[in-house]
Amino acid sequence: MKKIILLLIFMTTLSFSQYYFSPGLQIGYSKNQSFISYQITIGTVEPPGFPGIRLGPAFPGITLGQRRYFGKNIPLNMKKFNYWDVQLNFFVLGFGYGRMWNKNYGNFEKYKLFGGVFLLGSYDYVNFNNEMNNNNHFGLFGVYPLMLTPGYDMMRL
């Protein structure tokens, strides 16, 4: 039921919004492991607030990606994970929630915080529930948002 409500909210938002598409590449570190992630985010540009009160631009989005871990002691079935998340950022700071999984190892909750413009610092908490993988992931990622609505002026925000 929660997923259906989130999907309906997102679809309603999409119907009244300007869209963006943003490819991204992340490099990071997590306790004796390094990783690289690549992702695609599709979202909207919203001017949130109430009549007469502008809070600044908000960018809700859905991200799909893949993360690959590198390290000496990582078993083959734990090297590659797919992920999705929903995220919301307010100009230069954002947060998200999603899932990471692979076909051999399972499905895990993922929380993320990030901040920056084009080059962002990030912190992910992935609840792996084991001793082998660290739950805390720190990284830097670059993104390149592209507006999908012709003639849209980002400076209007």
C-alpha cells in the first residue's frame, strides 16, 4: 500500500512539473572496500511552498543504478549490486531512501544524504546485516542534469 501511495504522489507531481534527466557516476570507500556506482535519475523541478512563500526549488526524483565493490576479501556474489531510490533535494542538499540487491545475496534498505552542485559529497547507509560488508559508505559523485522540457528556464526558480 505504501508503494502505491508513493507512486500516486509521484505521478501526480509529474503531471504538473518540468522534468529532468541526470546521469551520475560515484566513487567511494567503505571499510577496506572501494566502490564505483553509476546511475540515472529522472525527476521533476518543483517550486515548493505556500501561496506567497517560496522555499526554493525542490527536485524529487527516482534513481536506478548499479554499484560495484572492489577489495581483496569480497566474494564474487557480493561484488555487484543494483539499486533504486526515491530522493528529494532542495537546491544543494538532499536525501533518499531505496533498496540495493543482487540475485545471489539478497535485498537491503539504503538511506542516503548528499550535497553539492554537479560534484556532490555523499553518505549512504546500507543495512547489510552482516560482518563482511560495512554499512557506512562515503563517496563523491558527479551528475549532469538535463532538462527534458523544451524551452524551460532554470533561472525562473
